[in-house]
Amino acid sequence: MSKLRLGVLASGRGSNLQAIIDNIAAGKLDAEAAVVISDKPNAFALERARNHGVPAVHIKPADYRGKEEYEKAVTDCLRENRAELVVLAGYMRIVGDVLLGEYPNRIMNIHPALLPSFPGAHGQRDAVEYGVRYSGCTVHFVDGGMDTGPIILQEVVPVLQEDDEDSLAARILKEEHKVYSRAIQLFAEGKLKVAGRKVIIS
């Protein structure tokens, strides 16, 4: 049986990408990394991809006239590499209509907070500053909003009295590295169905 082909979009160090690659190697995930695409030329995620023989592609947004043209180049690259599920791994751009239209309910993201609380770029800091007792991470399908898509899986992490943004982020990241692959595996097994705002797991 052919493995689920993943197209990974990343902007930074790619630690979730590494966890996915490691889980594939360990036999915990029936998938393969088909291509890694970054909007940043020096993103360490590209280096991680090359280290594992995965095609690594930099697509520079400034080379295109606006978001639609840029996303068309991204979708062309994903299509060329036969990606079936798009996985965002620290991709710091809002996904637009072109990508969403090409991959409806086939783009996943992981966010370091328990959505719908604390969306955006600073979920860990916001949780600490708000004084919540628990935070965590959320794997969700991507829609046109910021961290607003249907939720697939969540993992809860306690927020300790002495936590700052960095210590909470490190504890959450350990859970991210496990739960993201679990969600991808459920997709690979055909067990996820989107019904309105809900994701039904069969």
C-alpha cells in the first residue's frame, strides 16, 4: 500500500518536521515526506530535509506579484511532488484561497495553545501572561482565518507557577512532536471527516 505523501511548509527551524521524519523512520507514521518548501532561504527546515534526502525548495514570495501568484508557485511545487496532505510546520504565513482551494481539508497545522484560546504567533506567552493553569497544543485543519480551522486533536500541558514563555514552550513542544504525527496517521488511515466545525474521528 502506498504511503501518504506529505508536502511540508516551513519558515524556521523545523523541529516538528524533524519529529515527523523521526516518527516515519520509527514506523509510527505511515507517510513519507515528499517535499519541504520554505519562504525563507535560510530556514533550518530546508537543511533538515536535505539531511534526509527529501527535496528542499525555497520559493521566495518577493519574486511574485502578490499572494495568489506566490501560492500558485507553491501549489505547483506540491503537485509536482504528488503531495496529498499539506503540513504546516512553523509556517509563518496565513494560508490563502489558492492553497485552500487546491487542498480543501487537506492542510494541517499545529498551534502551541488550546484553541480557540490564544491564537496567533505568541500562544505560549499569552497563556503565561493570562495566568491559565493549563495550556497545550492543538492540531487543526486550516481554513482562511488565523488558527480558526476545525480541531483534530489537542494535548493538555500544565502551566507551572514559575513558568515563563520559554519553559512553557519547551514543555508544549514535546507534546507537539507526538500529537502531530498521531493526527497525520489518523488522516493516513482515512479516519478523519470534517462536519461543519467538528472533525469526526472514526
